[in-house]
Amino acid sequence: MSVAKFSGSSASSLSAAPSLQRKIEGRSLRSFLLTCLTWVSAIVASIPLFSVLYMLITRGGARLNLEVFTELPPAGFETGGGFGNALLGTFVMVGIAALIAIPVGIMAAIFLAELGPVSKLANVARFAAKTLTGLPSILAGVFAYAMVVLTTGTYSAPAGGFALAVLMLPIVVLTAEEAMKMVPKIMKDAAYGMGSTDTQVIWKVVLPTAMPAILTGVMLAVARAAGETAPLLFTALFSNYWIFEDGHLALMSPTASLAVLIYNFSGMPFDNQLELAWAASLVLVLIVLIVNIVSRIFGKPRF
């Protein structure tokens, strides 16, 4: 009887083997097809990126030299020239925006993540930050125009920096809040167990641990601000001159930027200005690329 049972179980296992093999083959086929579909989708999605990079390198790279970084923009029928003032103006305005948005954003994130995460004020602030992430950049320019330009009576670098800070702020707030929430609770509990206050836990435990992820958000915000054009048209306008005046920064005057220079020169019927627009576009893309690479390097979590 045991022999019969063994024979029956062997027969059933042998009959189940082909069906199991068919299931495995079906899964393997589906996995292979989905993998191929993913690769095709990734390649198709990267075509616009690489085509733009190819055009920028071929058309803008040929014009890159030391002159374009040190000279002023040329007039209509002039040859040569550069965009040194626009590059400097971009750095100045992004720097002003960072000085405004980073401290305010990190302090707001500390409140949202640690001090009052479930309070009504935190819910309102969190909703406002998420809403601002989808704010059209031109509206940030209009807001800065009303708040700064009309108040001071002139287009200026601080007005442009304020407009860019409005765009940077929600990115800094939301990424910093999420970074602080990722800090393991056991680390904070250990600090409290040793008698630390809330301030000591935030400054000695939460911020140092979350700093890599916070820097990632800051770099992404800087990258976005560096490429904005519409807010600067309402706030900083443009200038064909250096921001320096008698050895000092002339902040309260119209200021050039790479994005606005590209916008202005791309619509001119002069080959020299068009070549400079392509070269400035390549430089701007390289700046954004470098900022993103730095954010990846310093954005690795330490826990």
C-alpha cells in the first residue's frame, strides 16, 4: 500500500511539474517584456535631453572662450563681446535669494517637523508651501515687483533676489522638513534621555543628521532659481553694464542675468547675438548640472 501511495504522489508531482514550469516561463517572459519596455521608455524620454545637449554643445561650445566671460554684451551690429556681467548678476541674485530662502526655510522646517508638527499653524504653513511649489514663476515676479520695485522705485538685484527667494522657499521648506522627519526617533530619544533640551536636540542631533538631505533640497532650489527668466523681467530687468560701480556693487540698479540675456538675444536678427545666446545657454545648463551633481554627492544620508 505504501508503494501505491508513493507511486500516486510521484505521478501527481510529475503532472504538476509542467504546469509549474509554464508559470515560471510566463513570469520570465512578462519580466523580460516589462524590462524591455522600461528601457525603451527611458531611451525615448532621454532623447529630448540629449538632443538639447547636442545642440548646445555644437552651437554654443564653439563660441566659448575667455572673452565671453570677461566682456560686456555687444550692441546690434557689433561683433565679439560676451556676457560676463550677466554671469556675475546671476550669481549675485541667486546669492541674495539663498540668503533669504535658506535660513527662513530651515527655521520653518524645524517648526513643522519638530516643534509643532500637528498644530493648526503647521498645517496652514505646510499647505501654503505645497501650493507655492506650483506657483507660476511669473506671478512670483509680479509679487516681487509690487513689494520691492514699487517700494524702492527702481529695478534692482535685491528685487530679483527676492523674487527668486519666493520660488526657492517652498522647496527648501518641504525637503528640509522631510529630511528632519527621517532622523531616527531612537537618536532623539537617547538625547532626551541624557537630559538634552529641545533646542539641544535640534541643533546637536536633528540638524547635523539631516544636513545632507537638507543640502540636496537647497541645491535643487538654487538650480531652479538660476534658470528662471520671467521673475527677473519684472524685478531686475537687464543691463549692458557691470554691476560694479566705482569698486562697489551697485545693487540698486537694473541687473543683467544669463536667463534674461538668452531671452533677449535669442530674438535678435544678428548672428553674433544668437551665438552668444547659445553659449550662454550652454553655460547656464552646465551651472545647473554642476549644482545637481554636488547635491547628489552631498545628499547621501548618514543614517
